[in-house]
Amino acid sequence: MQDLIRCQEGVLATRVGYTGGDVPDATYRNHGTHAEGIEIVFDPNRTSYRRILEFFFQIHDTTTPNRQGNDRGLSYHSAIYYVDDDQRRVAENTIADVDASGLWPGKVVTELAPAGPFWEAEPEHQDYLKRRPNGYTCHFVRPNWVLPASATATENA
């Protein structure tokens, strides 16, 4: 996912790590109930939080509990961690729009929770596909999963 997100207009920086779980100083070998996640720094003058979430839903199957492609387990559950009430509201509206669109193969199971500690993953996990262009990924742009414009999208822009 990091490789696809970093290329989006307005995204300034990304890093992968572990978040939303129970283990302090999480690592690849010991991350407890944390999800593997991406921290995204973006310029709100060049893109919106809504646009980032729309892209997230286009490249990430948010309808499969604890699974992404061939990867299975709690580490692969779908989650959005927000930093304030505005982001929470935008995420709730975006999820409602995804569910209402009927374009995805099922209902969204994405966890929505406040951001907590983020433990940066080891260097070999950063920029994985940049370093290994033919490496495994289960994330790709799905042309048929483009969220149509809606009233809440206008409000969230």
C-alpha cells in the first residue's frame, strides 16, 4: 500500500509500522494485536483527507475481516485511525458512502478508532516495493471501485 499511497498528489511522506494494538515498542516479530499500518503526512492544500480515504478504499479490500489477499490474521485487519473529530466524521461519511454505493463486494468491516502510538517498522519493511519492484503485494488500483461523488463528499472536501 505504501508504494501506491506515496505517489498520490499531496502526499508528502509515508512510513510503515504497527498501530492500534497492545504491545509497546512493536516489531515485526512481536506486534501483538497491532495492525500493520501506514502513517501518511499530506498537504491539505493539495489533497483532502476524503480523497486519501477514497483511494484507500480503491486499493484495499475493506470487506474481508482479518485478511488482505493471501495475508490472513489480526495484523491484516482493515483500520482507519483518525487524529481528530473532523477526520472521524469524514471517515464515517466515507464508509457510509462506500457501503451505499454497492460497488464493493460486501459491507465495510474497517475498524475506525482514534490514532494511538505508532511503532515504525524495521528498515527492511520501509519502501518495500521500491526496493523490490517484483515483491508480493495484494494492493492494486481497482478501476471499478471508484466512489461516485455524493453529498457527503462535497461536505468533506
